[in-house]
Amino acid sequence: MKVCVIEDDSLVLLHLEEMLKRLGCQVLTAATVNEGLRIVEDWSPDAVLVDILMPDRDGLNFIMDTRHLRDSMRVIAMSGGGRLASSSILQMATGLGAHAALTKPIREEALKAALEG
């Protein structure tokens, strides 16, 4: 499975990348939503993990921008809270079409389940 991870926190990004590789996934990472969109266009991943609260554009924008890819790409929203309560923002993400929503810190079992659907 090809997975793109869009996350601005380098430690979280590395942790997710390591987990995904243990699960047998090919992984490309992006530190911004715009970079993630380029990876999606060029690489056509099977799934994308996107942080909702990002510095350039939020993950909700990413979900809206990739609506036309929903059938061919699984979108998993993630958030650690920050300015907004995690549950509220993740509810918004699933309302916009994310297939799954995970609260940080993310456990490997939860990540695997979200990828498998």
C-alpha cells in the first residue's frame, strides 16, 4: 500500500513513517498541505494521513480539494487538538468525507484499522 503522510511536526512525521513501514507500506511524506497535494497528483497513493491543523492550509482544505479522488484514495484525518478540540475538528473532517479520523498520539493498531477500513 502506498501512503502519503502530511504532517508539520517532524517527530510525529517520523513516528508515523516508521509505523507505516512496519505495516509494509511504501511512504512519502510532506510537511505542508500543498506539498501533499503534489505528492497525491504525482504518486497516486492508496491512502493519505493528513493533519488537520497545519501552518499553510488546514487538512480540511485538503479533504475538500481531493473529493474527486475519494473512491481511489482513502483519506485519514488526524489531530492532536491544538486550538480546537480534537473531537470537534475530526467530526468536521469525517463530515467532509474523510474515511477515518485519529486522535494523536496514534497507536499502530488504530492506524492499521484506519488503513484497512
